[in-house]
Amino acid sequence: MNGKKVLITGGSRGMGAATALRLAREGADVAFTYVRDKEAAEEVVRGIEAAGRRGLALRADAADAGDAAGAVDWAADALGGLDVLVNNVGVGLLGPLETLTLADVDRVLAVNVRSVFLASQAAAARMERGGRIVTIGTCMTQRVPGPGGTLYATSKAALIGLTKALARELGGRGIQANIVHPGPTDTDMNPADGPYAQGQADMTALGRFGRAEEVAAMVAFLAGPDAAYVTGAEFAVDGGHAA
């Protein structure tokens, strides 16, 4: 990854932050977006810089169509190009079907689907041969273990079709697109010691939560040279949730 230029959407915490730090250690310059926690974003920038690479943070709201595409152009301009886009940003709204409002549907689809489409579209316009688009999905596209996930699973399942279509559309230009499906992963949003954690862990074959660094390792593989013949593929990092 030496000298590669990366944009991660939603990179100030959790899997996004772990990915930013992993790719920086692999030799990439990393820009990322965040929406609220400036202090956390600045901490990630310091971590990237401690690895000897350039780190940049941009406040951008993925629910805003202009921000979703504009962040890509900002990163490409600031870094002097773009080699890798990691579509990590997302919202996990869960709840009974009858309680979901039109506003809920619009927000989840805007962040989880529209922003990924727009960022990928903008990135494709800036990438050269060898570019990579890696999108973060969810284990719930492979197995929905109970009620309450209708809207979230719908939004993330759309990203599978987008990824496969991008692989076909961009393959002739040497740009690859793949999707990673994390299982229950220990983050601020879903801590491994939270009130619903044990039930989630029990649904995996390994009986535990994953670590954000384990998801980041898969992203690093897909962004790196060893994945030169991999595109249009789905990768589960879910502890056997879908087994």
C-alpha cells in the first residue's frame, strides 16, 4: 500500500478507525469523513501520522447527497489522487416493522445506499487502473436471525447488487469492487459487553464478537496487491454467523 491514497467514509471510530490505522501502517495516506465527534477524528489523524503517513479528516454528512460525492473530490484533491475508497459509513436502525416511519426509511436508504452509490460513482471518475472500492455490508445480508432488522437488512442487501454491478462496469478499466460482511463486532455502537451482546455472540460459530481490527485486516487485503484478481466478491468476517 506504500504511497496509496485512501478515503474511508465514517472513519473516526469503530471499524472505520481501525481500517484507517491499518492502511496507514501498510503505507497509505488516509483521508476519512466523520459527522459528529471531532475529538475522535483528531485522535485517528494523530494515529495515522504516528505511522508516518498523511492523515486528513473531513466533517461530512453521508445523508447529504452533496457531501457524499463531495467528500470524494475533496480527498482526491487533497491527497493528489485516489486509489482506494472504503465505503464504511452506515446507520443501524433496528425496530419492529410497524414502528418504522417514512423518515426512517428515507434516512437509512440515504446513508446506507445512496451515499455509497454517489461516493462510488465519484471515486470511479477519479481512479486510475488498479483502483479499489471496498464496501462494508453486514452479516444480516446472509442471515437475519430475528425480527427487527427489515429496514437495515434491506439497505445493506442493496450493496451486494451495487458491488457486483460496479465490478462489471469498472472491470474493463482495471478497477475492482468487493464487499465485506462483518458479524457482531465490538464497537461503540455495539459493544461486546452490551445488554444484547451474549445473544449475538451465541449466534456465531466461534461464540464471540469480532474485533474491529479483524474486519480491517480483510479490507487491507482487498485494498492491497494480493487481491489483484478479486472483484465482485462477498467476504464474511462474521465468526460463522452465516454458517
